[in-house]
Amino acid sequence: MLGFAKEGHVVFGSDFPNAPTDCIEYFTTGLDEHVVEETKQEICVGNALKLFPRLGKCNEAWLVKLVVQ
């Protein structure tokens, strides 16, 4: 995905509860193992905040902790 999409155009979404848990775990493990921390932060939180600025009114530290565990 990162080789195809422009920087800043990838956001994380689990598709839970529609996607099977093992499928979600497969992709999140790949993200954890193959993406550097700064890029992972952008994928999991930063890019979404740029796309949906109102989310920035949330406590960003809480949002990062929620998404990147």
C-alpha cells in the first residue's frame, strides 16, 4: 500500500466487526513489524486528523494510545 499511495494518503481502519479477527491481526502485525514508528503514527492517527480536523478536538495522546497499542 505504501508503495502505491502518496504519503499522507493511508489511514488505518480495522473494519471491525465485519472483518474476521484473524484477518485484522494479520494486517496489524504487518503494520507493527514492517513500518517505522513515525510512519505508523501517521497512518494510525496523523493522517486521519488531517482528513478530519474535528477529531483533533479529542485528546490526541488518548487517541494515539487507543489506536497504537
